[in-house]
Amino acid sequence: MSNYKRNIMITGGAGFIGSHVVRLFVNTYPDYHIINLDKLTYAGNLANLRDVEDKPNYTFVKVDICDYDAMLTLMRQHSIDGIIHLAAESHVDRSIKDPFTFARTNVMGTLSLLQAAKVYWESLPEGYDGKRFYHISTDEVYGALELTHPEGVASPISAHEVYGDSFFTEDTKYAPHSPYSASKASSDHFVRAFHDTYGMPTIVTNCSNNYGPYQFPEKLIPLFINNIRHRRPLPVYGKGENVRDWLYVEDHARAIDTIFHHGKTADTYNIGGFNEWKNIDIVKVLIKTTDRLLGNPEGSSSDLITYVTDRKGHDLRYAIDSSKLKRELGWQPSLQFEEGIERTVRWYLDNQAWMDNVTSGDYMRYYEEMYRGR
């Protein structure tokens, strides 16, 4: 029997968003036992959690969520009453090259967790009472929105006046266009089906693009910061006209905390920043900020911009309407985008050792050695 008030399993907790959620829960709830499950693939890095790894209410387990028997054993071993499921393959370009891996992890991995939770929780005298399965998804499952004002501006004050007056809501129909978004859409459907079929207390959230510290540098913002520092090309798809809504990762972690504790069972919440930017305008902001912090002449890295062939099936615009979350649960973003970008660029420039370790792959060899034979 656990001595903790709650025993929360967080999957993918060594990844970008997951590490921020783990840190928040470990530090905010010392009476919760936080069990971090991560397979430690290329995007999982325990260096993201050095500051909490010795906390008494934190446990890390290296495991594949697709291993159903292991999931069931861990739920029984730790008396799990809550699951926050973030583990996923998430890079669209990788999904285009290898859709099978995305289907395995994102669909079958989620199904493995759902079935293990169902079997364990239904075996308890109280059944599903006090339990929660919280599944984190993406805005990409909704497809794409029209870009009604394609000229745009570099720093939008009112996004709908610049990019369009339509947004993804919780009632928007699913229309995924990439193997990645299709795999996430499928996993969302399984989560909702387990509520409708078995009565499992589930909840789903769909979030916009995240940015901030500890993001794996295959993603636009950390990749470009690092490339500017090293005077490498900045590859921009097409003409850079694609629009995304950006949210600072710590604000996403706060939203997850709020929804896990106060969200309605079987409901869906969209999480966004009301902060739309064209890719090319993001690149210009990154150049301006990074050059300034590096002491370079303003705009001197603009010559690094390199336009490349557009991604297959590249959705033009995503935009999240998170007004329901603000209205019902009181959450809203805490940072203005300029402050968030400043913090983010400073973090990557101040943590070049972390970046070098990740880009070299040394951390993967370290984990392979650490867990060999276990």
C-alpha cells in the first residue's frame, strides 16, 4: 500500500513536454508519487530532469509502453490511480519516412496503456472511482485551416485579423493529413472509446505547437537557434507561409496540471496560445534575438535562410481556440511570445553543453550502456 496521497504515472516524462510536466508535479505535489515511464528513444533524455531525479517522490522506469505485461505489472506495483499519457512519436518528417513506428507507439502503445489501466482498475474494490486517464494529443488531428490574409504581419496583435477568423474548437471534425496526425487521431479515438465502452474516466486535450527549454533540436526553434550560433543554413519549407499557434511549454504544463485535477471526465479541452505566426516570421524573430544575444550585428544571420522543397501534405494553418479552457477552468497563457522567445533563446545559448550532448548522440550511448543487461 502506497504512503502517498496519489500515485501518478507520466509516460514520456523524459521528453520535451513530459519533462516539464514531471518537474511541475514532483515539485508542486510532494505528497504524490510520480512514476516517470520512458523508453529513452532519441528524444528522451534524463538530463532534462537532473534537478528532480533525487527527489523522494520521484521514480523513473525505462520501459516501452507497448509492453502490455510490463504496464499492468507497474500499475499494480505502484497502485497507479492516475495516468498522464504524453509518450509519442511526434515529428512529422519522421512519420512520412517511417509510418509504422508511429502507428506502433502512438496507437498500439496507447491501447496497451488503456487495456492495462482497465484490467487493473476494474480489479479494485472501488473500480474506477478516483481514477483518471489523461491523454495529451495535438491540434494536427483537426487538419488545416484557411489562411484568409496571406500577407500577414511580423508581429500580430490580433491573430484573427491577420491570419483568419476560424479556429479549431473542441467540436471541429478530425481530418488528419500526415501519418503522425493520423496516428494521434487514432489514439484519441481509442481513449474516447474506452470511456464509452467500459466507463473508464478519460480526458483528452489537443494542444498547439510548444516551444521552450529541453526541446529536441530537430524541431524548428531549437534547431534554428543552434544553426544561427554555428552559422549553418536555416532550412525553411516552401516560402515559409505556413502559420502555427505557439505556446510556451511551461504554460502547457500548467494547463495539464489544471485539467488533470479539475477537468470534466470524458471531456475534451483545446490548449493554445492565441499566438499565430508564419514560419518565416518566427525565423526572423529568432535571427534578431539570437544575433543580439550573441553580440552579432543585427540581422547578420539573415543570409543563412535557405528555402527548401515543401514538406509533403504540409498543412497551411493551425489555430487553437482555448476559450473553453479559460472559461471553465480559468487557465490562460502567462507569457507574451516575445518574453517566451527571449527566455528560450537564452536557455539554449546558456546550455550549449546540453545541446552538444544531444546533437552528438552521446547521451544515447550513455543510456545504452547504463541499461545494458537490465
